[in-house]
Amino acid sequence: NLDFADVRTIMAGMGKAMMGTGESSGDRRAIEAAEAAISNPLIDD
């Protein structure tokens, strides 16, 4: 298990990072879940 302190320690000083979640089902579930995790209109490039 990871908690926020673990994530913060790992990412400290690493520059920009993004975390997201995605959910899907069916034959393309991995691709659709990954796309859902990174397609957030509030995130800029």
C-alpha cells in the first residue's frame, strides 16, 4: 500500500507530475481507462 507521504517522497524534486484515474470495460478497456485518466480539461500541457 502507498499513502500520500510515500508518493510525496518519491516525487519530491522530480518536476511536474500528473496522477489520474480511469475506468472502463470491454476489449479496449486498458486503452480507454488510460485515455480517461489523462484527458482532463483542467490540465494544461
